[in-house]
Amino acid sequence: MPLDRNGSAATENGVYQNGHTVHENGHTTHSNTQDFRFHSLGERGIKSVGSLLEQSLIIVSNRLPVSVKKAESGKLDIYPSVGGLATGLSSYTKNAENKWIGWPGIPSNDLSEEERRHISDELQKYNCYPVFLSQDQLNDFYNGYSNSILWPLFHDLPVTQEADDLRDRYWNAYQQVNHLFLEVILALSGTDSSVWVHDYQLMMLPAMLRSARPLENIGFFLHIPFPAAENFATNLKWGSDLVAGLLGADLVGFHVQSYLTNFLDVVEQYGMGSVDRENTRINLVDRMVQVADFPIGIDYKRYFQASKDPAVQHELFKLRNKYQGRKVILTVDRLDPSKGLVERAAAYQTLLKDNPSFRGKIVLVMLVVPSRTEIEAYKNLKIRLEALVGEINREYGTKNWIPVHYMYKSLPFERLNALYQLADVAFIVPLRDGMNLVAKEYLASKPNKDGVLVLSKTAGAAEELSDAVIVDPARSETLVNGLVKALRMPPQEFRRRADSMRKQIESSDIHNWATNFISALNLASDSPENGSPTVGLTKRQAAKLRSRFESAKSQLVFLDYDCVISPLIQIQDAESIDKFVAELNSLLKELSVSTDVVVVTGQTQSTLEEKFGNLDVTLVAEHGIFERLPGKKKWRSFRSADWQPKILVHLNKFAELTPGSEVETKDCSLVWHYENASAYDAQKHLLEIKRVITPLANVWKLDLIQGNMTLEIRPKGRCKGSTAKELVGRNSYDFVLVVGDDQEDESLFADWPDEAYTVKVGHGRTGARLRVFRPEEVLSLLRKFISSGNIFAVSA
Ligand code: ADQ
């Protein structure tokens, strides 16, 4: 098992928790959510938080924010985590539209089919979706490539010979598992979501996702340092593949500026794009990748307010009795080679040796969380650390004084917080650390500002917390001097320092961090370089459109019905939707008196007949397979459905195996809907369906179109775009308006002449000239074209 079985904090991969206390933590909404630290975009500003929430968000990390554990009785327990990333993203993950995809913390070998299904169903209650990994995959992908190759290299530590010998095998597993994550994302999300991938275990995923979904908004955040170019390129065999993997994203985020600079250096070194250092972006042939720093924060309010919690007060009371009369130096870490634990104990030993006056008056409390306990380097570290602690205690300990209190376990939040409050000095000196949250938690837990932080200059946190006593872990004497300085610091000085750092931590907490990243992701993927010339249709532009429309001799309005109806179905009741459709119908009726109107849909002919059958417009159903021309009653079909029975047999079989799913037989296509099925069954059978059907699809020239919890099988080549081309061929228009929203509409936008007004509804990368965000804005726009003079403003 790669993860700690013994109740550790399991703080891997950005999923942070203290102990296993399973209580819901009300998240704070910080007043200055707009005061974000997206340094690299400077003054360009950000979209409102309201608009960024309109698009669904898929979070992907190696671990889910909940862990599954199997009790000895065989019972499966699910532990949600509190704190950290899970808290920061809670305002997003509470929305059922959003999903979190990751490994559930238990190898699939330990689970029966029934148990996997059960886990999937239970996790879904938290909007979480599992990627099941076998023990072998975990060994090679997680313990192997991620933690024995990437982790040390990214922390400037040596890779062991044993790991280096196995690196080819580890690399294969790494790619394979990244691909498994991809398959789950594709099965569970639609094409209009934003995907936020976390950390070094999933660096190939952005590029994999980009090639499957070219229009997706993809963000990536690295929780660990990004090494200097010379270390990266020299020591990492597949470095260029990993960088290419990251360049699949629209936005790549790091904790601090120096990692960002290292990344740009590496991109330049590999010649993978043109690096624009001023705007911290990389221009690729067809798009751009924004790079920025987002220093992660903590749930400040939770730590700051903990001193009022009676449970914390009780713990503090016990600790004060225990350590009465002594100054407490505290370290809190995972047992990891990057954290410099042996070096810290050694510095403390030197302090006692060189400064006898401190003996008996101070105590080092070392709280160490088990981590990656199956990796040899971690086992050896434990042995070395415990031997040194024993040596110090034997050498200097007395009947009444134990110099080092060593705890190898995870503590619940209340006890950890009491320790933070108690400690006079936090001795946080990792060799290298992406950020280090403990430094921030310590300061936030000190309402009386009565503690001193000793911090490594090589922790990302040092770039923010410059009022700490900064030391250099490469020079052990600075650690000793730092401790002495901290222990002797006058109260006035340590309060001043703590106060200034606390303000910094308060103003950039975990909620701001998440909001800033998501806002920046929208901005990056909507940027002109990524094919999005505008972020909104202004009143002026709308007025211009109207005047062009009025002066044109022949006009065409081409509307994708699904782009206005899909967003409504998610948020409105049936009555409001009917009202909307009725209004659309009457607008199109008026418009069609003088204008050619085409309404297209992926839905059936009967849906269009029902909604718009009374109109004198062109109706196009099933993505162009059926067409009804104005004034006609009969539909023209473009494909025969001979293939359907052959495919249907398989789909029906899988539908039976996947309770809750169903097959819709359209006149010329088949759709497998699995939104009501267990996510586990759906994911599993989706892959099998594709495997079985693909050879048949090749014979019959069919496309397999992955939708949002749907798989559609339909004839190749017939699409909205072909209808558009035929229309332009049949007539000559001097005003064309095309409104759409999905991937297929993008090829449609591209097919029209440049003069056409193409309008994208919603967020995301687009080649359209204009953009609106809500279906109501489409109605407003259409109203402008109607000569009745009934003009409504289109909101920008
Ligand atoms: P980590 O290497 O895990 O995180 P860190 O940022 O210090 O390091 O987070 C550790 C977390 O675990 C803290 O929230 C702490 O409270 C908790 N913890 C530690 N010991 C504990 C114990 N004994 N009992 C209970 N809880 C304990 C990685 C990177 C960091 C980066 C984070 C976030 O390595 O550099 O700051 O991700 O991006």
C-alpha cells in the first residue's frame, strides 16, 4: 500500500486533512475574493465570480478528498477530509454539476466487483468519482515514477539506484495511469466543462485531454517546486514529454515566481514554443498557454478561530501542564526526505551541545506523519531519524527532562491546533518545499502573535513570509543560529513579525487561491490568442449588427436550438422553459417573414416539429441527418438506418448490464444515456461498448460521439456544417448570423465566410466572432432584428 494505513494525515496530492475527524467545516467566503494574486496578468482584470461558476468544473487529483478504508470486519468506511484543498474548493464541489475525479485510496485488488460499485455510489454523494487502480499500478505509477523519480528530482534530491533501474517500467505505468484518468474524465464530463488537474502525478493528462477535447478549458496546478532548468533537463529522461504534457493546458500554475521562471526556462531550452516572459505565456503554433503563480493559502478563519473552541482549549490546558516551564520548539511534517527532519534534529543536538544553558529549559516536539511507507528511502529515513532522536535523548536527557518528544502519528485538528498555540518556536526547515502549509497554520493559530517562525529559504512560503527567521538548510550553522535567535527574540519583535505575516496569510487564504485560479483559467482560455476575440456582445456591437441586418438584401439566421435550451434545462422548471420556447417560436415566426431561418438540433425530428413545426423555416434534426425545408411537410433523410439493428443488439446488452442507463433510438442514430446509472457501471461499460462497437462503426462508416453522460452513434460526415455549406451554395446572403455553443458548432463557425456573424453561447475556447453568456441574450439579439422596434438591450 502506498498510503499510510495508520490514520495518517494522508496529505498527498493536495488533499489535506488533519486526523480523521469527520465533521463538516463551514467554509468562509472571504470579503476580498477579487483581490487575487494573479501577478502575471497584471491589470487585465478578471471576470466576475458569478460568471465563472456558470461552467461546470471537473477537479482531477491523484487522491480524492475522501478516502475509502476497509475495516477488519470487511466494512467499507468513507472518510471525507476537512481543510486544505477540499475546503478551498468546497464552494465548487457542493454543486452537483461539478465533479472531483481521483483514486479513492484503496487498491482495486482488495475489492470485489460489488464493493467497487458500492464505493462508486457512495462517493457520488460527495460528487466524487473514483479511478480504480490496482496494487501493481500503484507500485509503479505512484510509489515508482511519481514518488521515487519525480518527487526527488523536483526537490533537488538524488534518485536511488533501485528506482533508476526501474524507471522505464515506472514510466510506462505513469503514462498508463494518466490515460486511465483521461478515460474517466471523458466518460463523466461534457465538452463544455473546465478541467482543473492537480500535481506531479498527472503531468501527462493536460495534453492527453487536449487531443481528445481540443476546445476544453484545461488548468494545471503544481503543488511542489519546479526545478531549475539544468537539473530538470539533465536528470529527467522524459522531461520533454512531461513538459509537452503540461503545455496541453490553457493555464499552468505554480506556488511562486521562481518555479514559474524555471518552467519558462525549461520550455525555452526544449524549444517547445515561443516564450513571452513579460506576459508569462508560451505561444504555441495554434494557441497560447498562460503561466502564473498562485501561492496556496490555508483556511485562515478555521485556524484563527480555533482558540475559542472548548475542545482545543482543553487540549491546550493538558499540553501546558505537560510542558510547564519549558520553551517548546515544534516541527510538524510528513516523514519525507525533502522535509530535512534529520537535519533539524541534528541542529537541535548542536544547539544543546554548544549552549548548555538551554538544557532542561527547552523541548523539541517532533510530530511526524507516516508517509509513503512502502518506499525504501522512506523506511531508511525513519530508521535514521529515530536513531538520532534516541541518541539526543540518551546524551542529554535527565530524570526530569526528555529533550525530544517524538510522535510518529497524525493528530486530530484540535490537538494539532493546541500544539501550534503552545509552541514558542515553529522550526520549519525543509530542504525544499513547494509552499509548506504548516508555517502558515502555525502563524494563523496564534491570536496573541506570541510565536517565532524559523523557516527555510528553500520553502515556497519564504517568498511570502519574509518576516520569519530565514535560514539556509544547506548550511547547518544557520539552523542552529536561527533557533538561538528565535529562543532569545524579545516579545515586541516577534509580535511585530507575526502580526505582519498573519495579515499576509489572512489576505490570501485557500478560498482566494481557488477563485483566483479558476478566474484566471477562464481568462486564459477565452483570450484572443486562443481563438476568442471577444468576451461579450456589447450594446454597441449589437446595435451595429442590427444596422447591418437592416441594410442587407438577403439575410440568414442559423440557430442551434440545443445551445439555448441545454443551459435552461439545467436551471429552470418546465413551465419557464415552455415560456422561453414559446417566445423563441414567436420571434422566429416574425423573423422568418423576411429572413431565411434555419433551426438545427441534435434531437429528433419530432422534437423540432413539436416546437417549431408551425414555422416557415428550415428545420434540421439529428445534427443534419434530417432536413425539412420551408413550406414543406416532409422531411428529407440523408442516411439509411440499416446499421441500427446491428449496433442496437450490443447497446441493449450493455444497457441491461448497466441499470439506470437506456438506449434511445432516433430515426438515424442511437444514443446510450447513462446519466442515471451508477458511475462505476457506466465508466466500466462505456469502455467495453466502445471496444465492441468500434469495428462495426468502421464498417458502417459511423461516428461515436461522446457527449455529456451520453454516447451517440451516428453516420459519419453528415453534420450541421454540411447543412450550412449546402445553404450557402443554394443562396447568396449578404448577412449571416450563426449561433451555436458546442464543439461541432466550432467547425460550423469556421465553415462560414469571414463576414458572417458567428456567436458562441457560453464560456470556452471558440472561433466565433462574438460571445454571449445566457440563452436570454440570444432572444434579445433576435428581437433586435425584428422591425417592430421592440428593442431590448443585450447585456455585455
Ligand atoms: P505536503 O508536502 O504534504 O504538501 P505541507 O504543505 O506542509 O506539506 O502540508 C502538510 C499538511 O499536513 C498540513 O496541512 C498539516 O497540518 C498536515 N499535517 C502534517 N502533520 C500532521 C500531523 N501529524 N497530524 C495532522 N496533520 C498533519 C504538498 C507540498 C507542499 C505544499 C502543499 C500544498 O509538498 O509544499 O505546501 O502540497 O500545495
